[in-house]
Amino acid sequence: YATGYASKWDHFMSQIEPLSSRVPYMTAQGNHERDWPNSGSAIGGSDSGGECGVPTQARFRMPVPVRNQTQDQGWYSFEQGP
């Protein structure tokens, strides 16, 4: 996990760049991005190391369904197809 290590994020981003620069995709946050006690997003551990999704949200801007929702809420949905 990259918790606290920007260099690990940089390495990961370099690895995915050949694909991510050509193909659109959506990401979702899990316990390793959000989980922290008393953060409002705790699943029961401290997997995020206190980062609480900040590095993920800074690197992967996802859509928000309504104007007053922020990236910090970390959740979204969309419909695809007919």
C-alpha cells in the first residue's frame, strides 16, 4: 500500500499510464483508501493510515451526481446501456 509514500503512487501511476492515457475508466474507493476511526468512513480498521481518500481523490477525479456533492463523499453511480 502507498500509505504515506508518494513515490509508490508515482510508480503506480507510471505503470498504468499506457492504458489510462487511452481508455476512460472509473475508479472506486475501498477500505484501503477510506477506512479510519471516527472519520465517518470507518469499516472497522485503520487501513487508510489516516489519508482518508485524499491521495486517491487528487489523482482520480470521478463524477458527482449532484452539484452539492463533493469528491470527499467518494461514492457515485451511473447507468449504462438502453
